[in-house]
Amino acid sequence: MPESFEEKIRDAIANPKNMGEMRDADAVGTVGSPECGDMVRLWLKFTEKGGKKVIDRASFQSFGCQTAIAVASLATELLAGKTVEEARQLGASDLSEPLGPLPPMKIHCGQMVEGALREALRVEGEAQEEPISSPGHRAVEASAATLLDSLSTSGVPAGKKLRIVKLN
Ligand code: FES
């Protein structure tokens, strides 16, 4: 059983859940942090249960730090089965709860996942709030098919090539 924050992160990213594009998603939200340059995209698929719209499944892509990947992975598991209303109530600390309190330097990593969730719910039209409530994060091109597409078209100066380095 992992004890320390580092051990929990290692555990979560050793076998990340629900990672990858969801082609039949109903909603997608993408956020990027101008400060650290990381990005998270979250896809949601809804279903109907007992007359309520429920999240059937969620998936994510992240060009981000290990904490963002760990929180996003945990969040996709937590979101499955939640109603849209319940999902709207979830904050970064709820999404990262199994990791325990995030260190101050890593709080924005959880907020980025929360931001992607809020953006996906906003895109779905269920949430009437402004895009991205997390300070320091911004929504990026929710219409792009994949996170790579977003990266390809945002923040990359014309004529420059994009190189993505996969972190271990
Ligand atoms: Fe920016 Fe983690 S350091 S998302």
C-alpha cells in the first residue's frame, strides 16, 4: 500500500486508467497552463439512468507532469456513474482525493484536471459557468480532435516543428 505522496503518484501512473482519445465522446474539455506549459484534455460520454444524464465513461490525454496524469486517471474513474450535477460539484481536491492533499507546488496540476472537466461540462451545455474557473489556466481549442491537434495549432509558431518528448 503506497504511503507517501510520491509512492501514490508512482502507483497511479504505473497503470493509468482511461488514457486516450474517446472518438464517440459527447463532450471534450481542454485546458493548458501558461505557467508550466502542461495540458490536459478530458472526454466525457453520457448515458441516461433513471431519467438523469449520467457520465457513462471518461477518458483523458495529458501532456503534463506525473501529478496531472495521476489526477486525470483517478478522475476518470471517479466520474463514471456520476450525474452531470454531481460532476459539477467536484473540485480539484475531490478529483485528487486518493492521492491525499497535493503539495503546494502541485495544486495547479489538480486544478487543471478540474478545469478540463468544467470545460467539458460547459461544452456539453449543462453548465452555465464561464470557461475555466481555475486561475492560471485557459481553455484551448476544444474543437480540435485530439490534444496533439490542439498542440499542433496553438502556441506553435508558424513554420516551427513540434517535438513531443514522452517522460518516463
Ligand atoms: Fe503543471 Fe503539473 S506542473 S500540471
